[in-house]
Amino acid sequence: MLYKKNPQLNKKGELIHLLSTEGLPKDIITHILDAANNFVSVNDREVKKVPLLRGKSVFNLFFENSTRTRTTFEIAATRLSADVINLDIARSSASKGESLLDTIANLSAMAADIFVVRHGESGAPYLIAQHVAPHVHVINAGDGRHAHPTQGLLDMYTIRHFKGDFANLRVAIVGDVLHSRVARSDIHALTTLGCAEVRAVGPKTLVPSDLSHMGVRVFHSLEEGIADCDVVITLRLQNERMTGAMLPSAQEYFKSFGLTQAKLKFAKPDAIVMHPGPINRGVEIDSSVVDGAQSVILPQVTFGIAVRMAVMSIVAGNEA
């Protein structure tokens, strides 16, 4: 049965954890995007709250630094009327050598309902999900180089908002695909939603050569890679995850793969430009593009709150 193959689903095939976009059925991804659509309007209200998670406790456990993701999760939980606890990892028992599972066990004893987890080790949220009580839900806010599912889902929401149906879309993911958990989450979601063509564009040192098994075309020329694309997603160089010299310099990278207004003209005239952040202007993308008419980078952040509201409300509404 489906739930036996996917720890994110219960016996009814309902979402109880969000660990990865990989293996998520199309109907569940669509359900999340549809639910997010309803929450977007909450941002426009004078009172930006709904009572769906009233009485629930959401623990934000960020073992890696974050600004956008942590803040939008906190805003999303607050707007759902949950009690939000932000654990200061640097001052927690984890910094004194307490194991991850012991930390989770102690926090669970404090009546946690949802754990939002960012961790430097790939698979950490899966491990937590295997050891929490049936009524506790785990949301992966980024694990190592593996996955960042809510970023992937907010990217899908953004694309659907501006472009509609995925069936005729050509999407290019540009930059450090090798180290990017966002790229992996985007690729899995795009292929599941039936995107016509997904491309990975970047230098040979930063783009895996074996992406064809994921249905991705690889390009090592920016101009060729984004030609006639409807969507261009630029990625940050993940210097903190690189071992050894993988690029001559940031300046050389920008010269070949930095997205400028001139290079953007190779994409379709109505192409949208996205970026998961944080942005390094003048490295992977020029300021004129970030602030230009085709950029939807700020709407991505706004939509991220609605998508995370949708995810939390859906997982908390289903019992294991």
C-alpha cells in the first residue's frame, strides 16, 4: 500500500509529515497548492489570523541558520493561532552533546504537536518522524543537501500563480544544482506535476551529469539552457557545502552563468525569474534582474507564508 512506501502518509494516504517532495502524489501536491490559495487572502485581512491550530504547539528547531524559512514558518504558525516555540539551538542541550532523539523526546514531553526541523545532516527529519508519537507531525525545513520541500512547494505555487498549467512549461534551474536541496525538491515536484521540460544549467563541476534519470536535461551554457524557457530559477552558490575549489572565482562564475538582462532575453519574453534566497547580487544574478519586471522573487516570499500555513494545517488535520 502507498503509506508503507512513504513515511509521509498514513494508512489512508493522507499527509502526516512533510519530509520531501520526492514520492508525494500529484493529488497531495495539488491539494497543498489549492489550500495555500485560500490562505493567501489571509495576508490581506486586517486581522491576519484563523483558528485552525488553536491549542497546538509548533516547535521550530533550526540547527542551521535561516532567515526567510524560519521567519515565514513562525508567521504561518502564528496566523494559524498556534503557540510557537523557537528553540535557540546554540544555547540548548544539543550544544552540550545531547543526542537529536533525546532532544526530540524531551520537547515531545512538553506537548509538542508539530516539529519544524532544519538540520545540516541529510535524513535528520526522517529519523525524527520515525520516533515521534502518532499525533506529532514533522515538517522538513531543509536537511543537508537532500530536500527543502516547503521551498519546492512555494516555488510550485509561484509558477502556477503566474503561468497556470505545468503541462506546457519549460523550466530552467540555473547554478549550483549539485549542492542544492531546493533544486532537488523543485525537480521532483515539477516532474510530478507534469512539467513539459525541466533543465539544469551550470558549470560541469556544479551540475550532476546523471540527472537524466530524473527527467532533467543538462546544459553547460546559460544561453542554451534558458533558451525559450518560461521560468528561470536561479540558485545561490553553496560555498559552505563545497569541498575544494569548484570554481575559478565568483567573478568568473558571474561572467558565464550570472543572469543579466541581456542573457535573460534568451528566455521567453514573458519568462518569470525566481530565486529561493538568500540572493548574492552580482554573483548568480544581476541587481537589474532581481529588481526587474520579470522578477517574482518577493512574491515567492509572500506565497511561502500561505504554503507553510497550508502544510501545517493539512498535516495537523490528519491522524496517523
